[in-house]
Amino acid sequence: MAKAITIIRHNTQEELEKEIKTTRDGRYRTRVQTILLVMKGNSSKAVTAQLMIGLDTFFRWLKWYNEKGLAGIREVSLGGRPDGNPKWDDSIFEALFAKLDLMEEFFSVPKMQAWIEETYGVIIPEPTIHYRLKTGGYTFKSSRPNPYKGDPNLQALFKKTES
């Protein structure tokens, strides 16, 4: 026989039904519905099937509700970075764009990254630099590929020369 589900009644069924009707967060609504269905006497198998959630998720939500009540299932982290994406100082990229506009030398993204680290003492990831260059209106140019089996002497015959 299955083990009985233990639930601490922090709220009444009427309070949970009101919470379901008033909330706009669909994920939170599902968590509250889970608690309500358990309070009404439904089995874990019936609740997980009805709400299409996993058994581990079901018991995790019950644990959170038993520990903190509605606040425990409301304050759910969705993962990702704890502080979100880092915010970079726009002046760093403005200075980089000014340096690029001077066109004094060729810049690759790793070279830009090294320049930023040397000048400002921060390490900005390459994808961030790519993104900022794209949003700044800059494009990448790459050299024409050379055939790996090509003969450099024969290729020299076809190069443009000053005449």
C-alpha cells in the first residue's frame, strides 16, 4: 500500500482556490493546484497525471509548501545565473569602437578581448564582444582561404602586382 502524503495545512482550501483565481503566473498556479488537489485527498499518481508533472517535482513542491507555505512555492528559482547577465560599462565599448574607427591596426575578437583586459582590467567573454560589435554596426571580414594543396609559386603568378 502506498505511503500517505503528509501535508501541513498552512492555508484552507478556499484560500488556495482564491490564490489560483487571482494569480497571473501559470507556473505558480500549477504549484498551488498541486497542493489543493492533495488537500482534497487525491493520490500523488492522480495529481501528477492530471497536472502532467513528474513525481520528483510533485514531492519537491510538497516539501517546499510544508516548509514555508505559499511563500515556499512562490519563491522558485528558475535557474540560470544568480545575478543574471553581467552589466558591462558602455564606456568600454565606446572606447573600443573609437579604436576600431581609427583603423590603425587589424583587430580580432581575442585581440579586442586582450586590449579590454589590458586597458580596463576586466575580462569580457568573446560572445559578448561579438554581440556588442554586431549591435554597434560593425561587421567581420576574414581573409580569403588558401587551398592547402596550392603551390605558392604558381599562386604568385596570379596575384595583382603594381604595374
